[in-house]
Amino acid sequence: MDILIIEDSVEDAELTMKALKDIRVTNHVCVVRDGATALDFLFCKGEFSHRKCTDRPQLILLDLSLPKIDGFEVLRQIKRDSRTRTIPVIVLTVSNRDRDVAVSQRLGADAYIVKPVDFQNLSGVTPQLSLQWALLKQAPVVNL
């Protein structure tokens, strides 16, 4: 798993995947639709208990407005656990409120993008994260 998109909106997930494609990222992408599923996936619980917990994403794109468990709590749990805290997390949200940005930064978000995600705003954060993505072949998208 190279990139985990945690996004409940099908349209926003598709726009994010298009933006990744536009910057020529061809890594394997997995999409989960709510905060509870995201945490189960990351910590190999519930329906994902069969996963190898060492297979962690290299990048997480996280919406803040999620069903079941909101994005702030997902971010809090990712960054407080030693197994996941080093994974870069880019917060994707429709909110550009200073409070949401400040809370995201305080919780450990590596970057913050106001949706819709496009080539320009996604490519603008990749250099600051120093991400090294494999651009060799097109990889499939897995929706969970």
C-alpha cells in the first residue's frame, strides 16, 4: 500500500486520484470511506485483521469530515501511535477556517489542502514532504 485516501465522498476521492495522476503518481492507492474503517485498516483490526501490520501506507490523504469517526480523531490516533506516527498525513477538507488548520497542525498533519484537490495544490505540497514516489507503472485503485 503506497497511498491511503480516507474520503467519504466518491466525487472527492475521484478528483484526488485524478490530481495524483496529473502529477504522474502511479503508486497503488487504497480508498476507505469512513474514520472507523481507516483505523481498522491502519491497525489491522476487524475486517483487516488478516493484513500484515508492517504493510503501512507511505502517505495518507485524510478528509476531516468523515462518518463514524471524524478526521481529527483519526489524525490524533495516527500520530500518537509509534507504528504510524511517521506516515505523512495531508489533510484534505472543504474548510479553510484558521481553527481547523491550527488543530490539524497541532495534531501532527504534515500539510493541509482545501478541496477540491487539483494538480496545483497537490503538487505544491509534495516537495515540502520530500516524497519519493515510484513513477514506473500504473497501479490499480482498491476501494474498500
